[in-house]
Amino acid sequence: MGIGENILYIHEGCVGWTGTKDEIMTSTNEKLNSFIFASDLFRKVKETQNAN
């Protein structure tokens, strides 16, 4: 997430979500969140970001 300005999430060949590295932390897209925050570490990072 630190390489580009914009992120494009593709799910089953279709655009599932697009935004910035900052917007991804507050996304409500369930499929995107399941993919990005599958690990405990990234889940904790998101929880910390949303608490602030």
C-alpha cells in the first residue's frame, strides 16, 4: 500500500473498489476488508486507525 497513490481492488474480474491508501483503512467494502485484513496484524492496524 506504500507504492502508489491509488489502489484498485479487482474481485472476480471486476473492479471491486478503488481509492487511496488512506481510504482503504476506512472502507466498508466487505470483500476488500476480508482480503486486505485477513491477517491479525492488518486487522489490528485497522482497529487502531478507526479508534483514532
